[in-house]
Amino acid sequence: MEIDARDFLNSPPVKTVRFGGSVADTLAKHKQGDSSDYELLKHQLADPDIRDAQIINWLQEFRNSVTQLTKDHEQLIYTILRLPWVGRSPAVVEEYMAFLGNLVSAQTVYLCACLRMVVSHFTPSTFPSLPCPCNLSSSFSTSRFLMPILHENFPFIQKSSRTLECYVHNVLRVTVYMPSIRRDVLELIIGKMLKLDVSASRSDIEEAEENAVQNQRAEEPTEEGLFDMDEDMSADGPCRTTVMAHPVADRLDTLMAVLMAYIKDFCHVNGSLSVERTKDLYRDLLSVFDKLILPTHASCHVQYTLFYLCSFRALAEAFLDHLWKILQSPSQPAVLRQAAAGYLGSFLARAKFIPVTVRGCLDLLISWTHRYIDSQDSSGRQACCDISLHGPFYTACQAIFYTLIFRHRAMLEGNMKKGLEYLQSLNLERLVMCQLNPLKVCLPAVTSMFAAITRTYQVVFCYTIIERNNRHVLPVVRSSAGGDSVTTNTNPLDSFFPFDPYLLRRSGHLIEPLYQVWEELSDAEQLPTKTGQQGSREDEDDFLCGETPQTEGIVGMTPSSYDSSLRSPSGMGSPPIGFQRP
């Protein structure tokens, strides 16, 4: 092979010179008290200009001497662990990982140090070709030591999007080879993502995006830049990019894209959906949902990981069944039952991939609320708007109203007569006319829209009750933190719709085809002007936008942060006989 003269002159000489004896001889001499070659060996290993051939040669010798590398040689091992092996030739990486595997098999005392060293490279500079730490040992409880290290090395959420992306990507790669830690890894990642999510409110993200668009419009394009601007124009505004204007939202968007890409890749093998792998991931993700996502109030996007996964196969029905069981179970804390109702209604309304399932779920919800009313009527006590007792009932009613608002057209189209017969069979009139008065407690935007739609199709007339509620501000009993009952005139039902419009750009393309957007009401369905509600909103995707009341929130609703302690205010309020699926 000919070498160009210029390359020869500009290239440093290949370092093949090695001083001292073999590793085995050096260790033997060190044991006898002669440490000269031992110190020389450590010095050569620490050389920043060390060549690939030298590393491979030494590692092969170290592999043959691993039984002698006891804790007495800790400093030598730490020097080897600092070798610049990442980013070198595949031969170096392969030999290095083989050495680590032999080392921890023979000397388990170094397992944590080796794991910590590998995990420390889960950052952008070493992102492209990093091997999995599961290669370190197949015979020891690596996962038990690995998870604390993954926790310790997780970058601060204030770090750059790229840093977080690389770390999360590499951690998820570990689960492919070590399925035993998949649930723990998902819990770690989603816990960090929830902290980002609750730090970036929907209103803050929208404001930042709007300001960015306005600033962009204020900048006059140069003549040569006009054609570039035309190419970047979209329906969402000029020059849309994948970078979010809100820095926290941008980091969250990056992690959402990584996690959803992992979900898709894990569930598909050679382009085909693997039912068993999908079910395995669903069970793990559902466990994390119950532990972290469900109790978290004010998260806007992290829950969409489960939304996305449920679009595969028949998982949507399993998820709805899971939420239903939580809602109707008296043994569950009221805080979780109400959160489950919010998820149930929002999922039914927004998921495009469950049209057949909607009626079945509505039947369950309606039957449960009717049994709830039966239990109150049979108690002989005067029912009132006591949120501490009836919170699950009110959230179930709101889920019903919300679902019908979004799905009524699908129920009526094709066969109007049968659709109306179904709606009338729900006996919604009894629901809205009962003494518990759900129209008083549910979010005003929901009750107004529900009233307009049900009036149009003459299913139930709600305006008499709404007007009476408006004339008489009924006191709503709530429980204070100390357990005493207090009376408030504010609307206590917190507006929690977990699948409100998805705002993140980079990951949003995966959600968009699965998502049911809000469609404006027809002229016949418009709200009466006397309610003070507008029938349409310019540039608004959701009829709920701007309708969230500034209240103290409902007692028993989801806490203000994902790691808040859960406390069940009361187990009362459930029908004595559980409704079973027919």
C-alpha cells in the first residue's frame, strides 16, 4: 500500500514501543515488592495518545490474569476503567467489553465500578456506538446494582435536550437486553419526564409559541429569503420548526419522541406487530401509569405514551377496562377514582381508534351512575352536592357529558333513528334531574355544550336546571384539610382532561393521526345566546379553551405534583352492588 508523502509528514508516528515486562510478570514482581514495572504500566495505560493495538494487546494479557486482579490492585483497575475505549475501532470495543465481562465474573467487587463507568458514557460525546452494560455479566444480579447507578447518573432536567436524549436512548437500549429492569427503567424515565411536564403548563407553552410566531412575523425577510419562507409556511403558521419556543417543552418533546420510538420499535419485529411483546410492554407501562401518571395532576403530555401504545391492536379496550375498574371500586382512594374517570372520558372522546368501544363504555358508566342514584335514594337521606362523598359520581357524569359532546355525531350518522333511540335509552334525564345535581358541579363549558346538543336532538332539556343553578348559588360542601366540612360557592370540579390537544411538535406527528380534534357544532346545535357562550372560537381547537375556572379545585382530585402523597378522604359514595359487565 502506497502512502502519500503529505499524509506521512502530517501524521504522528505509530506508537508501538512498550516498556516493562508482560502483565503477568509485572503482577508477580509487584507481589514480591518490586513495583517499578507496575508503576510504569499504570503510566503507559494513562497515556492519552495510546494506540488501538496497544490497548488490545494489554487487554488480552489482563484477561489472562483476571484471577490475580484482586482488590489489592484497585488503583490499576481504575486506570484501566479510564482508558479511552469509546469511539475507537470495533476491535478495541469488543476486547474491552470482553475484559470487563471476565473481570466482574472473577472479581465481583468491581461490578459496580464497571457499571458506573459504562453508564457515565451515556452522554452525547459517546452516543453513536456505545455498547450495552448488560455485556458485563450474565451470571450475577447486574440489575440490582445497575438501577441505582442509572438513577445517580440521570442528567438534571435542566440539561440540554441532546444530553437528555442520549442518556434516555442508551438506558432504553439496556432494557432490550435486560428485560428484567424494563419496568424500573420506564418508571425512572417517566418520573423525570413528569417533572418536566408539570413545569411547562399548557398556557405557558401556548404563550411561548405565540410570542415566537409574532417575533418571526415582525422580522422582514430579505429578498433571497422569500423563497425559503414560502417553503416553510404551513397551516400552523410561518416557518414552523421542530424546536419548541418553551425550553422545558422542547426537552420534554425530545424525550417523548425517544420514548414513543422505543415503544414502536419494541412492539414490532421485522415490521410486524408482535402481540406478546406488545402485551409485555403494556403491562409494564400500565404499572408505571398507576404509580406515577394517574396520581399526577396538571401533566399534559406524558400520558400520551400510553395513548400511543393503546393504538396498537386491542389494547384500548384493556386500558378502558382498567380505568373502569378503578372508578367503580370502593376500595380505591377517591383521588384515583376521580382521576380514572377523567382519563376514561378524555380517552373515549379523543382516541380515533375506539369507535366501536364507545357505546359499551358509555353503557357501563351510565349504569353505574344510575345505581349510584338508586343507592342515594334508598338511603333515606337528603342528597346534596357534597364533593367529599360524591366526587367519583360527579367525575363519572362529566366523563359521560364530555364523551357525548365529542361522539354524538358518530352515534347518529348513518341511522339517525337508531342513534336517537340509543341516546334516549341512556335515560340522561334522570341523571341531570337527580338531587345530586351534576350540572351544578361539572365544568360550565361541558354542561353548556352538553345542554345545547341534547336540546337539539330532544334527548333531555337541561336549561331549566342550568338557569335555576345560575339564580341560586347552591353551597357545595367540601372537606378541609383538617377534616371539617366547609361551604364554598366556587365551582369545585377541577377541569382535568388528560388528553386535551397535544402541543409538542417533534413527537406530535405520531399522535396526530390517532387524535379526534374538536369539530364545531352545526348551526342547529349552537348554544343559545342567553347562556353567554359563543358557538365557535376563532383559531381554537378545543371548546374548553379559556373555560377553566380559577378555583381551589376539588378535594380528592389528583394532587398538584406527581410525588404528592395520596390520601383517601372517604370510601363512601359507591353503589352497594357493583355493576358487572354484561
